[in-house]
Amino acid sequence: MIMLRHIPFLKSVLLHSLTAFGGPQGHMGMMMKTFVQERRDLTEKELLEYNGFCQLLPGASSTQTLTLIGYKRGGVWLALLTLLVWILPACTLMTGLSFLLDYFAGLQKKAAIFQFIQPMAIGFIAYSAYRTFGISVHNTITRVITLMATIATFLAFKTPWVFPVLILLAGIATNFSEKRIPQKEIPSKKISWGNILLFFLLFGVTGYWSETATAENWKNRKAINLFENNYRFGSLVFGGGDVLIPLMYEQYVTRPQTKRIQENKRDVLKIDREDFLTGSGIVRAIPGPVFSIAAFTGGMALSEEGDAMHLLGSLIGAVGIFLPSALLVLFFFPVWQNLKRYAVIYRSLEGINAAVVGIMAGSTVYLMKDNVFVHIYEFQWAAVWDIGIIAGTFYLLRLNRIPAPFIVLGCLLLGGLL
């Protein structure tokens, strides 16, 4: 009965999951709009703190941030329900894609209906950077951090460690002065060690179990291998989907073709190159987390085992990739809250928040480079539409009168009509 009062919140999470385009940076802008400005589930400073904290962890950062919003409202159980509601639509769509690949195989390019989604996502990111700039950047050191983070993000957007390194360096930089932020005291919060123990236990057991299943040629070894692969990806990947997809490509496409695997005639998990590229393209055109591609690759990896194993593979892929993210964030967040008793942490947060602004600003420019700037350079009319959609999205968000999902639906409708 207690959970009934959280149904409106979960409805908002579901609507967010159905309209959240643009990857982690775009998701951040939509969370700012939905959960801060409209619902007031948390403050802008809290959202920035959650996002900065999640950038320090491996896994799906936007998923972890949303999980923390649920945790703040209703504890662990609501956090887990929030996670489930958030990932279910995208994982369902990618599972369906793995079953309907023959139909989608010819769609190597985005359908016309999605043509304005990327500039719209850029508009969301730009608005989020604009909003958070006024909150987090207010002195010389934070301005310098924001500028440096913007440049570094633009130059090394696809480098796996750029975001955690920027967060770490920014936190160190704002600790050189002890004058701005005095020591504060916050009561300690109880830490449950169960989550981190379960995380390491699963990491070790799945690795051993997977190797044993392969060495002894167990009947269902591929399902065990699949869980181990995805749990490992979810535990070690920094940098989001742009890093995850190349790692999956190496695991499922390149590795099965290596000389060692060929000579040993090992029956490893493998996915056809064209199928993988189709899935990695479609996942960027649907709302929700990019990590939902694990539902697609899991299904495709076990597709030769029959429909039941195909469906099981999608389930294993989704659970395996998101489980470590949840365990890590729910364990380390109470630790983070305890550390905040110390002034050094408050000073670090000042730099971390400024770095997050820089990351969003750099992401905006980087995405415009591959989209708007190319069209401008080639003198294409698409550039006019791109700039118009970005500016229009930014203006509507700043106006704060039209809900974010309607902006998304408007861009989809415009793309379908044109």
C-alpha cells in the first residue's frame, strides 16, 4: 500500500523512458525538465550532484542517476522499481528488433520520422548546460574548470576515461582554496555492505562459472557465458554506450574470427557484423538507455538455439548489463553521503558540478560538429532545419510551458510530415 503513493512518480518515469532521446547528456536535460522543474522530486543542485557522482562509477550513468531519484523518494525498493520501469520499454523494443531483424535489416539509415531527433537532443543538452551554468559556475576557478572540461570533452568525447578523469581533476582543483567553503557537519548514514559484497561475489562466481562451463562443454554454457559477458561490461565500462558498443563489437564480431578461436574451433558467442551494426544504429534512434542494446545482442547471440533461448538471451543480456550498475550506485551513494560531512568533499562538489556543466557544453558542440557543422560546410538546407530545431527546442524549454514529451512528439511528427 505504501508504494501506491509513488504511482504518479513511476508514471512520470515511464513517460520519461518513452521520450528520452539523445543518450546520457540528453537524458540529463529531460530529467532536469521533468523531475526538477515540473515534479520537484529533487532540486537542481541534487540532480547535478547525483549526475556527477554517477559519472565516477562504471555503468549506465543516466540509469544510475534516475535510480538515485527513486532511492531519494522511497528507498531501495522504489529505486529498483524505477530502474525496471526505465529500462523496460527500450529493452522490449531491442528484443523485438532481434526477432524482427529481417524486416529492419534494410533500414540502414534512420527513418525520416527520426530526422529531427538528434538536433532536438542537442537542444536539450544545450538547455541543460545553460540552466546548470547559472547554478554551478560562480567564480574564477569554476569558470576555468567549465572551459577546460568543455574543450576536453569536445576533443576526447569517445575516450573511455575522459569523464571520470575530468570529474576527479575538477574535484581536486577546487580543494586548493579553503576559504570559500568552511567545514560542515552532516550526520552519518548507515551503510549496507550487502550490495557491494553481492557485486564482487557475482563478479567472481560468474567469471569462474563461465570458464568452467566452456572448458567442460556444458549444454547451456552459452547462456552462462552471455551473463558473464554482460555483467563484466556493466561492471567495467566507463563512458556510456559509446564505449560499450565497441567492446561488444570486439566480443561478438571480431573475437570469433580471430585465429586462436578458429584454430581451437571453439563455439563462442557470435553475431553477424551487419546484424550488430543494424542493432547499434537502431538503439540510438529509440528512447531510453543505450545500454539496452544488451537485450538485442543477448537475443542475437542465442538466436540459433531456438525462440525460447532467443528470448532468454535478451533477458539475460538486460539483467546482466544493468545489475552491476544498480548494485554499485546503491552501495556507494550512502558512502558518498557520509563523506560529505567533510569540507574537502563540499569543495570537491564545487569543482565536480562545474565539470558536469563543461561536459554538457562540450557534448553539445561535439554533437553539432557531426551534424549541424557538416551540413553548413556542405551548404545543405538541412543546416537551416538543424539550427531551427535546436533553437526552437531551447526556447520552448526555457519558456517552461510545454512538457518535454510533447516537444519530442512534435519533432517526430515534423519529421514524418517532411
